[in-house]
Amino acid sequence: MARSATTMRADILDSAVRLFAAHGFRGTSLQDIATDAGCSKASLLYHFTNKDAILTELLAPVGPEFAELEGRLAGLDGEEAARAAVAGLVDLSLRFRLQVKILLQDVDALICRPELPDVDGITGRLTDALSGRSAAPQARVWAWMAMLGIILTSAGELALPEETLRAELTRGALRTLGLRTD
């Protein structure tokens, strides 16, 4: 039985995100994706004009999600801002863990893609929230450590249940920021 266009498109995206995460964007060919998705390269090209179009669709949800997190953090200060930033960043990093892994593997080629939020801007605003809006050098360094720890760990291949990973990422980031973990 033939797959519907919607199912085929979803299968191609599922294959692409897994293969990009495993082998990198540059290390994955359209033929690799088509083979994994169980379709011909011609069928894949019917749905996506090229590999960049597939990546664009995989990364497109990231920007609006970060904008939503920034909106939630905008009115917060101090410990409230730091805790909300940790919770939000852990959530996004786990929800988009394969996309994070793809970006980390090919960061030089992918970091300036238009479908991603302004990476420098978002990291600056996240650092600000994670530090509790403090300008103290210690708070800023700890904020960077917490942010990168969450991102790098979520992209890793830890064989842990998601709720355990979420709890430990949160606990570790809060400790890094010098905040209570109870």
C-alpha cells in the first residue's frame, strides 16, 4: 500500500533528523535519507527541493520556541529568572535534542541559518536570565557554564529515561548557578 504524501514527508523528516544527528548534516546525503525513509531519491526531491530544505523544516520550530521562552523570561529577575531560564532551556534542549546535536556537529556551517534565532542575541539574553540579571562576573561565568552544560549534555547519548535526565540537568544547572536544588 502506498504511503500518503503526509506520511512520506514525515518519514523523510524522521530519517533526516536521525541521520543528520548520527553522521552530521554534511555527512548525510539525500540518497542516505531516501534509503532510510524507504523511498526513491526522486520521491524525496518531490517533497523537498534539496538537503537544505529538509534542514530548514527540521530547524524551523526552534526559533519560535526560543522566542516564547524569552517572552516568559522578560519580566523576571533574580532567582525567579534563573530558575525559569533553567526550566525553559532544559525543556527546549530535550525537546530538540537531535536538532541540538546536528547544530553542534556542523556548527560552523549551520549557526547562521536564517531559520534559527539570532544565536548571539539569544545566548546573551539567556545568560542574562540565568545569572538572575546580575552583572557580576561570577554570575555571568556560572550562567555560561549552566547554559552550555545543559546544551552539551542534552545532545549527548546518555541512556537515561527522559524524566531522570530532565531532573539531573535541572539540578546540575541550579547547583552551577549556586541555587538551592530542593
